[in-house]
Amino acid sequence: MCEQHLTSLGFTDQEVPVGTHMCLVFTEDEERADCLRKFLLSGLKIKERSACFSNHTSENEMRSFLSQHDITYDDRKEKQDIFMSGASDVYFQDNTFDPDRMLGLLDHFYQETKDLGYSAARVIGEMNPEIEKVKGGERLLEYESRVSLMLKEKPVTAICQYNANLFDGATIMEVLKVHPQMMVNGAVVENPFFIEPEDYLSHHVT
Amino acid sequence: MPSDKGLSSKVIGQIALMQGVVAHLPHANSIMSFVSRGLRDVPGVNDVQYKLLFSQNQSEATKKEIYYSYLICHNDLCHASLDFDVDKTELFLPYVPYIKNLCNMLAIILEEKRQKELNKDLMEQLEKRVQQRTRDLQDEIRERRLAQSELTRAQNFISNIIDSMPYVLIGVDSAGVVTHWNKRSENMTGLKADKALGRKLGEVLPSMLFDMEQIVSSIHSGRPYRKRKVILGGGAEREHREITIYPLKDFDHNNAVILIEDVTERVKMEEVVIQSDKMMSLGGLAAGMAHEINNPLAGMMQTAGVMADRLKNLEMPANQRVADSLGLSLDLVRQYMEKRDILKMLDRIQESGKRTADIVYSMLSFARKSTESFQSHDLTDLVDKVLALAGSSFSFKNHLSIKDIRLTKEYESHLPQILCDEGKIQQVVLNLIKNGLESMFEYQELCEEKDINYEGPSFTIRISQEKINQFIRLEIHDNGPGMSEETRKRIFEPFYSTKPLGKGMGLGLSISYFIICDHHRGNMRVESSPEQGTKFIIRLPLGDKD
């Protein structure tokens, strides 16, 4: 495991170790958007390389938000400080959810960030209920657990956003089990439901 | 890690975390599925199921007697139950207080969610009703605006109609307060509508035009009332009005519309028609009578002439021969005739016969109609010739003539010529001038005798063109004594004369009337009243004579 150093998430005063894998359950879209914007702004301010996968926050929206903080989105994008893409475009290429491909992307993003000399990398993405219909969607929890495993060696601070209005309570509970940290009432907490990836993968993945 | 009491801090933490998370889940199903899935990690528990109850009665929910079943109730309302399939009771039981605590919290959260849902439903319903009502109101406003616009348009249309009507139209309520006042009303009274509306009728309309009692009576009886030929002013300028009161009933309000029509022209036309009919009738009668009188009159006059010849002419052989055969002296017969004035009587018979023949000749002119002598003439020239002739021919009492009066000529320029009989038209004009001069000179003398202020005789002669009707109009206006209504109505009748007996036959104006109306198909009328002068109006058509 890498030597831990702390980083700011932007949407909470608490600092968390780089490589934190956190679940953020939301019910209001403004809550989702607010966390996303602040997370990316925070990363740009502390010169961490950021990636964002969202179907609901556009580049234009981000451009406008960052301009209020004297940051030119296009300049930072040109410098590869920030990367934005639609969540479905990234997660469901060819209408398939492939955990191996996704982990490969994450690995590549981490390596590239390191090669470009950034202090750290951060990723925020929202999961869509489309996952329950696409091929490979049943491997979501495996993927999340493997992310937790990978981040132990390749620390990328990762925030996974889940809309409680679109996923049922049982699914949310299962999702919690593969995220070591979560946000509860505005605070980052260690997740007591978390199952270490080694245990989870050995018991739940054939 | 298990505690002293056999409790795992991790499990306690899980239960505590669930309490923190459930508040952020959207609805009861989501909450209960989340919790039931999470509680499966409680030691000793094999499975956890949940049911959403929505029961009003807690005791009924407990009747199910499911072992380790916990009802999630708030006051008397049960929202759900959690049913535990426990295989190791001794491991499970230490967590029961925490589970019950979680259930209590769930009850509060579920009740809050339910209330929120109810409020949300109510708000949605309210919002829908507000939106529907807003739409209804917008539709209503639109319809009312449309209706108002239509009403305004209709009101303007009606107002325009009312204003463009050739009548004075006044609306009044039962108290006699003016409610409507159209343009004609403004023109007649000089009072604008904004000054008239709301005022009593008596304050804004001349009292001679209306009878308030009659208006009230008409309103109450619901029957229209009409009063004809009200005369305003006097003399030639007299005007006629026809007043109609129409009662109106509008729900509880009793109103009336007063309609005042200027019928002066209509009355004049009616008079002209009546006069024309009467004159044609009288003319026909006179011409017929003249024709019947003419033959016996000729016989009488011829016989009287023969008688005179036989009594006066002593040299006639036939007279001498008959006297000789009878042994009579013609000289003695003549002396007898002279001493008995028989010869003078014969002269008087011949004079009277000649006078009668003149009358008959004039009467026959009523029926004598010919267009052979019609030619184009400038009426102003004809009138000027008559005036020149009158200046040299007529001499009245005290050697007065047309040169002794004020004469004003108002001729319109560029008048078209008319087809007419020059001699006949001059006869008419000459007759009117002569009559006018006679009456004005007599009136002047009368005024001098009675010391009445009189400005002196004057004629105003106007000639103009009525372009709409294609008539040439000749007005001969004197400022003489005028005439009574009775005289005015009969002035054109044959043998009607205001002159002393023997001073006129009373045929001059009759013949003039026939020349204008019958021979030239024009019309002729007179406007006059006592001490207001007299105006003869002659209208001659511009069209061809057929």
C-alpha cells in the first residue's frame, strides 16, 4: 500500500486519504451536482488531475461554474487537468458493462496522471439504473469491490454517486458493502457494512 | 468485535448507520428493503423480510403472532413489519433493544415520509386545481375580453347608427333624466352630450317640444305616443317636428326614447302635392266650364252685335225696307232707343260679353298645353327683361314704380339654360312682380298712415341651381304685408283674390301656377305669414320637354 497523504474532497471539511473509495447516496439532483462541482473545483485548486463521468452535468455547466472561480475550463482541459464525459458513454460502451475494461481505464488514468507529474488523481462518476439492463450489469458489485482492491495499490480518490430514487433500498445496501467510506449527514464515515474486497470477491464472485 | 455482553460493535455501528441513511432514502419501500437487507448481518439472523402494512389498527397487526416480528408503528398507525428468521436466538436477543430502537426511528421516518407524500399529493392536487383554475380564469378573462370587445364594437356600431340617424334621439328614465343624447340632439340644442347626460330633460330641451306628463304617462302605460307637426318659429321659416315617445322596459327600469324628426320638408311637400292635386282639379273644372260657356257666349255676343246693327244702322237697306213695309219712321225708333238708353244697354251687353270672353280665354289656358314654343333660355336673362319691362310699363298710385324700391339680385354664376316658353315664363314673373309691387306700395301707404315703422319696399330675386335634383330655382321675395295661413293655402286657386271686387279676376296666380307646374313640369309654392313678407319659389327642371 502506498504511503497515505490526505486530500480535500471539496464538499466536506473533512480531509480523506488519497485513494478513498466513497459511496455518495443522493435523492436530490442539486445535491449530486453540488458535490460533483465542488469535488472537481477542489481537485483543480490543489492540482490533482480530475475525471468526471456524468450524464447530467455538461461541460458548459462546468465551464460556467469554474469561471465564477476564475478558472478557465477550456484551458485546464487543454492542459489535461480535467476530463469530462457522459457516464453511459464510459460505462456502457457497446451496450455492455465490462469491469475489466473499466479497471483498465482507471489504471491507465492513474499511470498517466503519475507520468504527467500530478500530485494525485481523482474520479467522480454517477451510476445509472441502465446498469440493471445492460450486458454485464450484474457485475457492478464485483467491479466496485475490485476498484477498492486496485486503489490500495494505485490510489485514485474515487466518488461513486448513486441516486436513491432510481435504485431500490436493497441494491443501495449491497452497494454500501463494496465501498469502504460513505457520506452520512454531510460527514465521511467508515462504512460498517463494508466487506473487504478480498473477502467479498472470494465469497460473491465465482 | 463482540463486547462483554456478546454485542458486536460492528453490528451496532451498522444499525446506527442505517438510522443515518434511511432518512435520505426516498420512500417506505426503499427504506424497508434497505433495512431488511442490512439487518441480515445481525448475528443469529438467517433472513429478514418486511411487509408494508398501512394499517390503522396496531392490535390487528400483532395478531399475526409471527415470532420475532416487529411492528413499525407511529401512534396507532402501523407502517410496516420486520419479520426475522432467527436460527440462533442467543446471538440475536442482545441486539433486540437496538432493533426496537431502529424500528421506533423507522416509524417516525416512515410517518414523516407518509406525511410528506400526503402533503405532496395535496400540494400536487392543489397545484393542479390552481393551474386548472388559473386556466379557467384565463379562459374566462379571454372570453370576457372578447365579449367586452364585441360589446364595445356593437355599442360603437349602434352609437354610430344612432348618431348618423337624421333624428334627434334622446333617452330618458322615468324621472325624466337624460340617459342618451345623440349628435342630432347636440346639433339641435348646441349642447354636447357630456353636458346633457344626467340632467333633467326640462333643463336641456325647449319645453315646447315635450310634455313631461305625456312621457311619464307613455312610460307607465307602455304605449307609444306621437305628436305631429309641432310648429317652431313663424313665417316663411316655420319648421315642423314630429315627436314620438317610445316607452322601453328594461328589467326593473322604465325608460323612454324620445324621437324628434324634422318633417318641415315633408310637410311642405305634402302641401305642394295637395295644392297640385287641388289646382289640377280646379283647373280642369275651370277649363271645362270655360269650354261650355264659350259657345253660348259667342251666340249671345253675336246676337247682341246683330241687334245693335239693326237698331243703329239706319242706312242698311234691309232695315229701311222692313220699316217702310210697317209704316214706321226709323228716325223715331232711334229716338225712342236713345231716350230709353237701349243702345247703351246693348253696348254694355257687348262690353260684358267681351270681358266674359277674356275670362273664358284665360280659363281655357289652364288646359292649353304645348311644347312647340319651347326653346333654351337663360332664366336670368328672362327675369332681367321682365324687370326692365316692369320699369317702363307699370305705374302705380302716386306714380310709384319698380324704380322706387330696393332691388337685390342674387344670381348664381354659370347657370345652365332651361327649355321653356319664353313668353309664358315672362308672364309668370311679370305677374309676381306686379302683385308684389302692388302689395308693397299699399303696405307702405298703410304703414305711413298708421305710423308703423317700415323700411320700404324691397325685392330680393335669387336664381340658383339645385344640383342634386337638377332644377333651376327662382325665388322672388318681397317684404310686403305677407299673408295669412288661410290666404297662403288658397292663393293659387282660380278666382281667389284679396283685391277689391272689380280690381282683379283672381286668375293671375292660377294661370302662373299652371304655366309652371303643368306646362313646364316644375313646381311653385309660396312661403308667407303676416308682416313677414312673401316668397314665391319656382323650380323649373333642366331636362328636355317631351
